Amino acid sequence: MKGNNKVVIITGSGGKGSGRAMALKFAKEGSHVIVSDINEKGGHETVRIIKEKNGKAIFFGADISREKDVQNLISIVVDTYGRLDVLVNNAQNFIPDLLNGWFEQVQTNIIGTMYCIKYAVDSMKETGGGAIVNMSSVSALKYTQSNSPAYDASNAAILRLTAGLIRLKELHNIRVNTLASDWIGTEEILAYIATLTPEQRTQRQVPEMLNTPESIADAVYQLAMDQTLFSRIMVCWCGQPKKFIPFESFGYSHLE
């Protein structure tokens, strides 16, 4: 599953979390990584780290909630490298509010993801195929209260979109998969957890063992490079092995 010379776009890879870990993983395996984010300073920092490790990377700023930004991102990558092999839709917007921020989250998380898929598919089908990996959250699988219903709903839509695009493999040799993750131990999340009392951690259902950004990056890399995986949803619960939602599963009640 080596990624030698693959041309890879990773959105939301300008922060210190899993997006950057994904960029480092693909670069380590020999891919040409296009780091994309609204965070220009962080994006250039990701590129610097990759190049320090003798990897290949460039930065291109884009706000995926804006269709024109996505068009420009895909177009410039194809003009520069001649193709796009892998797209990782990692950029998301999370606003912890019950009734506010709905449209901003939906615009980025699902509409933005759809923009990216649409223009990536337009490119990939002209060059023999490719792979798309979407990021989602296990909050989309839970039937429970929420501190951000729009975030959960938009992530649930990503799961359904992934399953519905199964024919892209047959038609254009394009594989679309999604990783739904539980808590990820980024610097920001670890700092937040450190502010909580034991009672608050229990109330917020904070796991004892969190997913690491590196383990999420490894899982994303697997979904991108394993030719046998298409329209699959990988679930990464904290402290548990990676599992897949079976095809035709009703209510996602059983995991393989």
C-alpha cells in the first residue's frame, strides 16, 4: 500500500491535529502532499515539517465552504501535477451550540465536502480513477443528546453520502470511503479535557483512552490505498479495534 508519487490533497491540514498527522503520513510514504486550510500560517508550518523530513509538500489556501475556492484548489493541483490521486476531506466546522451555528456547520461539513467530491471526481475520472476519504464522527451514530446537533447531522449526512456513491467504483474506478472517529487526542482536545473535573469527564463521556492523531492518519491512509475498500465506513471507537459498518446495515446496529 505504498503511496509513492501519489498526488494527495488533504483539507484541514494546517492545524496541529489529525490533519497534520495525515499529511505527514502520506508524505512519509512518498506522496506529493497538497496541504490545504484556511489557516495559512499553520498550513505553511505543516509544509515546513514535511520538508524537514525530506517529504514533498506545498500549501494552497482554500475555504471548502466556498465552491470557487474548491474549484481553484482542484484546478491548480491538476495543472501542476497533471492529476489528482487522493482527496482527504478532513476540514470541518464544529460549533458547540444547541441552536446557533447550524448553517455554518452544514455549509462546511456537508456542502463543502460535496463540493470537494464533485470537483475531485470530475478530475479523477479523466485520469483513470482515484480515492476519496471523508472524515466523520461517531456522534453521527449515536441516538442521544447533543451539544451540537448541526455537527452531528452533517456528519451523519457524510456517512449516507459515502454509501450512496458506491457506483463510482464501477463507473470511474473512484473509491469513496469514510472514517468515523471517536475522541481524538489532539493538543486542543487534551487541553480541554485537562480543565474538566472527574465528574465533568464522566458527564461528557470522555474515554479513558483517546484515539491518537497518528492512529487516525494510519486508518485514513489504509482507506485511501487499499483497493478492496470502497463505499465503506470505518468506525474508530476509542480503545477498540477499527471496525466497518456492514453493507445493508439498518441503524448501524452491528459492526464487522
